[in-house]
Amino acid sequence: MAHRKARERDMLDSVYSMLALVFILVACVELCDAATVVDVYRLIQYDISGVPFGSRLASLNHHAGSLHFSPGADLSRTVVMIPVRELNISFVTEYVSRKHPLGGMLFLLPEIFRLENGGGGKDVREKEVVKNVLLELEKLLVHAKLPYPVYFAFENDEIDAVLDDVKKNDATGQPATATTGGYKLVIPIAEPKKVASPTITNIQGWLQGLKADGDANQLPTIAIVASYDTFGAAPALSVGSDSNGSGVVALLEVARLFSLLYSNPKTRGRYNILFGLTSGGPYNYNGTHKWLRSFDQRLRESIDYAICLNSVGSWNNELWIHVSKPPENAYIKQIFEGFTNVAEELGFKVGLKHKKINISNPRVAWEHEQFSRLRVTAATLSELSAAPELLESTGGLLDSRHFVDETSFIRSVQLVAESLARHIYGYQGKNIQIFADNSSLAVNPSYIRSWLDLLSQTPRVAPFISKNDPFIMALKKELADHTDEVIMQHEVLDGMFTFYDSTKASLNIYQVASVTFDLLLLLVLGSYLIVLFSFLVITTRGLDDLISLFRRPPSRKVEVSQEKLANDNYECVMV
Amino acid sequence: MTVFHFFNCAILTFGPHAVYYSATPLSEYDTLGTSVKAALVYLGTALVKLVCLATFLKVSETDNFDPYQELLKALIGFIDVAGLYFALTQLTHRNISQNHKFQAVGLGWAFADSVLHRLAPLWVGARGLEFTWDYLLQGLEANANLVLSISLAALGSLMWLRKNKPKTLIPIIYACAGIVATMPSITSYLRRGLGWQFPKVVGFELFTSLVMAFISWQLFSACQRPSA
């Protein structure tokens, strides 16, 4: 009897431990099989001298909500899905400035902004409406500190369906929480880490001029410079087709044309040409500064002047030349006259803008200012008429491929090439077209188009490009094709700016049932099983058995006490 | 709470088997051994069916209804019937009445079927965050399957274990057994050939299982009367 009881206890113990193990296994919820998976791009996260900006969190695990929530609702555990088309910028401004707690923000961009969509002429009107909103939004987000994750995604059918559902749910006035069901947005990503030593890479190409025999002195040099990196609200989407993709492509085309001229000693000019593709543009032209500091003193003194290219791809009828030396300076006058003559022939205007530089102010608004600080004559050719602020006009969300107008861009390239050539070969003031259309030296539209397309699909935020990035290698190879000598310079970005990684992620959208649904289901199933049990008992054993199930305990006690009494009596009798 | 959902679907799929065992006199007569043996026979039958399907069936790329393939699948499905025959007649059972024997065998059969076909999808799928109705429908299907298995076991015991049956009822018994045995083919025809959605198919299965249970109950009690 005791044996069996011990064995039973052992069996029960093992059963309990088995059950515990099963429960532990079952409790690992697997995050697989989402209904929808979408690529999302994170808002940039950076510090300037320790002051934090941008979105400070990356991982997301909250319910989805839309803009139609009831006022005063608690959104600290909700991700607000905002289609940019319907955005009212004052909502975002209010939320950001008042520092309301929010689970996260997901901005939905129209599909036309996708990197793969080249020139979408049909939806240009739609773009205009969204353009201003996006500009303001980007400016607001880049300069704000947001303690929650902010992501950008492109609209597609699935996410539109989810948004419609969420709007319908919100319209009933119930915020989505664990008890009311709805959609859950999950981004399982690690905490963002600082980018250790962000490298900036400068690429320079050197075209040697014709040195006559017996010429002991160094030939004068003309420099053409453009910065190739960008900065924007979503670093994985910052392709900067105009700022400064247009500058890079213009530089490459001019290099190609001059390499054709310089390949033949008979047409080689008496000037060296130095091409510079610099990085670190948005950060006060940090790369240009380091590049110039690496120059030999003789080289620096031999530079006649430098032309910097900044956004020359989308202007209408006027370009600007920005200088820091006063316009009365002889050199500046010469350069400006040269450009104006060519521009007149091509049919547009060139204006001159003078901005004094302040050595004590670390802000460098134009690339030529870095040259001027080292006493090298320089000017910037740009379509912008005013100096941009820090982190402005650096190629953001809006700057995609259709932002560049090819005809005006080709005219800018012609302007630069023609003015330089006239200066080099001494044809100032003479009406000779060196790079005439339909000649072998004409500007090649397909070359320009293919490079613009490539640049419009390559996000180029400097801290996220490694030293050996394929794009940098491509630029190096292209310059090497057109010039005699290419040198790459790798530097570390100035300590003032710190960046954090995680720019791209995958968003899982799950449709979840609420806890009340599960509880209700449990109730229904429990009652179903009880009904089934009673039905089976009644049909197979009879109704009395069912009732007796609830009456057994008292009767057994009575039985036991009766038995005990009988035993005692028996013992008494025996004794 | 998706573990919750898994738990709900699990009790819907496997609860009725436990309830059936404890509610009917099966528990009083301790017929657990019979059910376990029937479950093992089902396992063996499933393996044999797998081998036959792999050998004789072509893998079709599309999801259409191919009559020849379905006919072949139905023929292989009769291996099920052979397995049930083996479980009912060849296994040694303790002294339990015929009444309880077919119930125990049917219960073990249905429980093994549910575990083999439904436990793995439930484990993998119902614990995820995403909510679908599929697993609840699967549970309802398991319930229908339980009723069908017990009816098939009842008809089987009538066919092979009972010697004196009224002559008029014999063709009806065989016809009903045939219908119940080919249920899988019928449901796959409905799903593929007619394109019914899953909830509709499950509803059909529940309805037919109740109808067949009622008919087999009537047949069983009709056959019981002469010997009683």
C-alpha cells in the first residue's frame, strides 16, 4: 500500500516537472511570420559638441495609431503613422516643441520619392505640394532632439491598407492598446552605437600642363573642387542629386573634356589642372580644410585660382559666383569677366556675391572660404543666391533625381569648361567656342545622365561610408581615367560631430488580437467543454451520475465516520 | 498574449478527447490501454500511407483538383480502414464490452490523428504575434474528426465484430462506412475543386460528422436489439 503511494507521488512529481518545462518552452514567443514587412529608414542621430540631436532610439515595439486620435489621448505607447501627403506641420511642431511623450513616429513618403524611380514627370504636381511640407519637416526634425524612434517609409498597398484600418479604429475613439487589439509595429534592432572614427576621404586628380624646355619655374595651377557627400534627415535616403551630385558630375565631365585636350601635347595648356573631390562638405567643409593643410607650400602658392562647384543642376536663368575677396580685386574681376562673357554667349546671367569671412567664426558657409583662409584666390559657382545655414541645402529627402534639370545642368558644365579653357589658352574676350556642340569636344549628355543616375541612387553621408566603399573606388577609377595622377587622402572627421549608426531597418507589422478577445475565447471554450462533458455524462451514464458527481465528498465523509464508529464498537466488543 | 492563444487553441483541439474519456464510462472501465494501442496502430498506418503516397503519387505544381491523383489518394486512404480493422479485431483487449471497445479505439485513433496533424502547426504558428483564425478552425476540424473516427470505429465494429446483423441493414452499414472512410477525399475536392474557403469546409465537416454520428448510432442500436 505504501509502495504504491510512493510510486504515485514520484509519478506526480515527474508530471509536474514536465508540465513546468512545457510551460517554459511555450512561453518563448516567436517574432516570426509578420503579415507585412516594410523597409524603413531611421532619422539621423548625431551630436554637435555633445549636444544631442535627432532621434535617440532605434528599436520599436508599440501599437500603431494615426493622426485621428482623440485629443488628450495618451500616446506614450503608440507609434503615430503620418502620411506626408496629409501632414499638418503644426502638429509635428507642437509635439516636438512641447516634448509630448510619444511611442514613435513613422512618416510615409509618396512612392515617387523612391530611389529607384528615376524621372516621374506625371506626378510632378503632386511633388510640388509635398515639397514645401517636406522641406519644413526635414528642417524641424534635423534640429530637434526626439527621445523616441522616428522612421521614414515609402507608401505601398500593404501599408496603405494598414493605415486605413488604423484610422477606422481610431475613429471609434479607442486608442490601440493591449486590450483593444489592432496593429503592432515591431522593429527588433539593437541600440544605436556611436560610429567610432568616421572617415572622410578626399580624392584628387592632377593633370600636368605643358612645360616648355628651359622653364625652371613651376607651372601655374587651376583647381576645380566639389564636395561629394551629403547630409539629410534620413541618411539612408540622402542621395543629394543636386546638392552636390551636380557638382561632382560637372567636375567629372570637365575632367573628361580637359583630359581629351591634354592628351595631345599640341593642345596641352600651360596650366596644371587640379581636380578635387572632397568630403565633409556639410560639416563646415572639414575635408577641404584638411586637404588644403596637406598641400606643399609651393603647390599652394602656385594655385592661380580655384573654382568650387556647389549645386549647379536646377536653376532657371541665373547662376551666382560667390567670393570672399572684395569684387574690386583684380583677380576676382578677371575671373568674373571671363565667366560673364561665356554666360552671355550661352544666354544667361551670372551674378557676383561678396561675403566677408570671419576667421574667428568656425562656420564655413562656402567651400571657397577654406581656400581664402589660406590666402588662395577662390570662388564658388552655385545656383543658390544666399549662403546656406549649417546642415541646410546638403541633399535631403527632397533632393532626388528629378530635381536636376538636365538642360540647365549642361549649360553650367559648358560655362565652367569654356571659361577655364579660355583662361588657360589665353582666348579671353575672343568669341571662340572650344567645346562647341556637335564637335568631338562637346559635352556628352549620356555621360552626364549615367553619372547623375548613379549618384541619385547612392546615399553618401560621410560617417556611413567606409574607406573602401565601392562608390569611392568608382570615383577614384573615373578620375584616374581622366587625369595623370590620383591621390586619396583618408582623414578622420572633426570631433565636433558625432554620429550614431542604424540607418536602415525592417519593420514588421503584426495584426494582434486583444487580451479581452483571448479571455472571451477562453470562456467560450471552457463552457463548450463543460457542456460537452455534461452531455456525454447524461447520455452514457444518466442524469443521476452527473448530479452524484457534485454530491460525492459529503457522502464519503459520512461513510468514513460510520466505518470508524463500527470499528470502535468492534474493538470494544473484542476487549 | 499569444501563449494564451496557443493555450486556447490547444484546449479546443485536444480538450474534447480528454473530456470524452473522462465523461463516458470509458474511464470507469480503465480502457486507457486500448486507446494507447489504437494510437500506436494509427502511427503505423500513417507511416505505411506515407510510404505509399511517396511511391505512387506525382508532385503537382498547381493546386488544382486532379481526379486521378485524388482517386489514388482515396485508395491509399483505405489503408486507414485496414488499420482500424487491425486495431479492432487483432489487438488483445481486456474484458471490455463491444460497446466500449469501439469508443476506446475511435478515441485513440482520433487523438493520434490530432496530435500528428495539428500539434506541430499549432506550436509553430499560434505562438507568433500575428493573429489568424486558422488555428481555431483547425481545432474545430479536430472536433469533427473525433466524431467521425468514433462513427467509423462503430461501423467497423458492426461490420467485423458483430456476427448476427439484420440482413436489410448490411448494405446501409457498408455504404455509411464507405462515406466516412472517403471523407478526406471529399473535403480535399471541396477545397481544391470547388474552391471553398477554409471556414466553409470546416462547417461542412462538422455538419456531416454530426449526421454520420447520428446515423451510426441508430444503426448500432438497431443491431443491438436482436441480441439484447
